[in-house]
Amino acid sequence: MPTSMRSSTPSSRGVLGRWLAAAALAAASLSSLADPVGLSQDTHAYAYRSGPSAAVRQPGVVASHDVRIEGADWLRLQFDGVQLPRNAQLRITSLQDGAQQHLNAKTLAQWQNTSAYFNGSAVRVELLATRAGQTGQFGIAKVLAGKPQELPESQCGPTDDRVASNVPERARLLDVGCTANLMTKGCFITAGHCLSSPSLVDVVEFNVPLSNANGSLNHPPPKDQYVPTANRQFSNGGIGKDWGVFTVAPNTETGLTPLQAQGAGLKLSKTVPAVGDEVRVHGYGVDSGTANQTQQLSVGPVDSVNVASTILRYRADTEGGNSGSAVLAGGRVVAIHTHGGCTQGGGANQGTLYTNTAFKKAFRNVCSLVQ
């Protein structure tokens, strides 16, 4: 018989691991680091086993189980003991909005035995057989459950000048809480400190919906969520030496790459901007209410350029979660936003110029291996 057990107490191992990762990230950072904004979540121990199934007589649902965590804003599952015969699938469905993800043996391995993010407090997991005679089973070992966030803000000058935007080349990187940028090569660029804790580099989300009124996040359907691969290079070397490049696997629902699905990517600049030039920064910074960690745009002038140290400074508003945002001038990427520096009384935010030699080499190497 199937067995299930759940607990509202966070898994000490999961919480400790994420706390240590976050602490290591903070310790390696400068005081002016543009902070990532990790997800606000509880980790629930969860022991469910579907049990070995008898061979089915016809295709269909072999086993089914509903996961419910009361009060959760969203759920993400960690699977265990999954046995999927050829062409069989796990189908996960949000019971709030009907969004679905299908995982076969290959894509489940790509997702490291986890699911996408699903809105709401309940999901249904089903094992689907595609032909007569198939058997299989699955288990669930852990559930991540989202909760509201309380986040501080900072900005350039007395007002926050960011406005809502929806350009197709920008994505939210979870659960580290950064911004990633899709390039015409099919790869992504972001801040190096966003990639420095691998356990927090889990999912890339496009077409992000508004958050809830209390600031807790909503997620796009699985067709807009992608899992990062191990093909990545980064440097977390401080201002002017902070950059990252990575790739993702094709989408589980559509089979498309992000470039195919989004239809647009960014290009690196060929010229260094000058003081006073306008820059544009799109990103998923923190905010109040429904705008929290949704895509917003800020525009401002270049404050200074240091070619020798590959540092660009600019007065465009950014917040925690903007880490990794591409800084554009003339429609092309001139820098990666990595560090704060703006205050309501002055200063400037800071990023790594695209001319950084190590970054350009990594960009060539990583992007040449796009799936």
C-alpha cells in the first residue's frame, strides 16, 4: 500500500545547507555587493512512496498522489526512488491554476530529481504509463513551500524610478534571486556571485507574473521554466571582476530552447560607453507588493568608466535581485550589474565592463556548447 508522511517542521539538513550557502556567498562579497535575494521558503520533510505497481493493461495513470502544504504560496518537489520505464512520465499539476510539467527519465535527471515551481498550496503527481505492460513507481522526499518576503529597498536619489517592463530576453534566476540575460548565442550572462553557490542555481524563469499583494512570488507555468546545466564559468573577484556565463537544458514541456521560445537575445557591445551616455537596466529587483521581484526597467547616465579595471559606474536604480542585470547602451550589453553604490544622496551603481578579457573568453567557450 502507498504510504505517506509529512511534517510542518523544516528539514534541518535542507535549511542548514541553504543557510551555509548563503553565508558563504555573503562572506565572499564586498559590502557594496548587489545582493541576490533568495527565496523565502520552508523545507518540509515528506516521505511518500507509490509502491511497486503491477503491469498495466492499458496506457494511463499508474499511481497518483496529492501534495498539500497549507498556507504555502508555491510548491516545489524533491523526488526519490523514481523508476520510469521507457516513455513513461511523471505529470505534476498545480491544483490552483492547472499548470503542468511532464518529466521522463532524461528530463528528471536534468532537473536533478526536482520539479518546477508551482503556484498554490497543492499539486497532483501522477505516474503515466504509455503502453500496456509498463510498471513504475515514484517517491517524494522533500517539499519546498513558499512564504511572504519582507525585503528592504535602496535606490539612487530620493525616488525609485523603476517602471514595469516585459522584454523577452530577461529572466529571473532562482532560488538565488538574481537576474539572468539571454544572449543571441543561446547562453546566459549574469553576475559571478550569483553562480558561486551551485546549490542555489536551480531554475531560470521567463514571462514572470506579478507577485501577490503581500510580496510573495508567483511563478510562470513550467513551459517558461528552464533548468541550468553544469556548463558554466564565473568569477566572483569583486568590482570589475564579477561575471558569469551559463546554459540551460531545453524545456520539458515544449522541447524548445529559451532562444527558440523567446525569439530574441542580446548582443555584446562593440564600443565602450562614455560618461553621460544613457544606460538601461532591466531586472528582477525587490519592491513592495505585486511588483516584488518582477521585471522592471531603470534608466540613467554613465557616471564613470574605468577601462583598465573594467568597471562601469552608472546612476540607474537597482535593488536586491538586480544582481546580474545586463546594462545596455545603444541597445547592446556594455556591462553586468554586480555592485551597489547608489544612495538617496548620491553615489553610483557598478558593474563589470564587457571588455573584461576573462569574461569574453568564458563567453566564447560556454556559449559554443549551447544545446
